[in-house]
Amino acid sequence: MASSNRQTANDSDNGSWFTRIRHGRLLSTDFFARNWVIVLTIIIMFLIYITNKYQCQTRMETIQSLQHRLEIVKTECVLQHSRYMSRTRESAMRELVDTMHLGLSIRELPPYKISRDR
């Protein structure tokens, strides 16, 4: 009889956590009634953490897209600047040639490279 009492005591000790979890009695309503402030605080902190993480990810995506757009705009700016500088140099040279009355004109066709065949 003593051995059966020891066996049931060991079974209840070994299976107590498992049976409590299986039957949903690990956290009882008494636990929540006593610690409702702590539980509510933990839940609010988890919600704040999730919200903060989501906002951080969306802002990082926005920053990456804006950086990509900035690179494109910088490239277009450099291209437009080079076009402007080439046009102002050309117009300045035209004005210089016209004021010196050299009789030079701008060719419409590009120059041809003549190759010598042997």
C-alpha cells in the first residue's frame, strides 16, 4: 500500500505540469485576478513593440525609395548640366566667330574619317 501511495505521488508530481498545461489550468483565473495590472502592462508593451517595429520597417522602405529617386534626380541634373555647358560653349564660339568676321560656318554633317587602303 505504501508503494502505491508513492507511485501516485510521483505520478501527480511528474504529471502535474503536463496535466495543467493539457487541461488549460497552468494560468488560472485567480492568477489573472491578482496580477491584472502586470498582465495588462505586458500586453500593452507587446502592442507598442509591434507597432514600433512596423513603423520602423515602413519608414526604412520609404527612405530607400527616396534615396533611389534622389540618385536618379542627381544623374539627370548632371546630364542637364553637361548639355547646358556644351550649348553655352557652342553659342559662345559662334558669337566669337561672328564678331571676328572670319567667314566660318557650322557644318551640318559630322566629319568623315578617310581610311587608306593598301
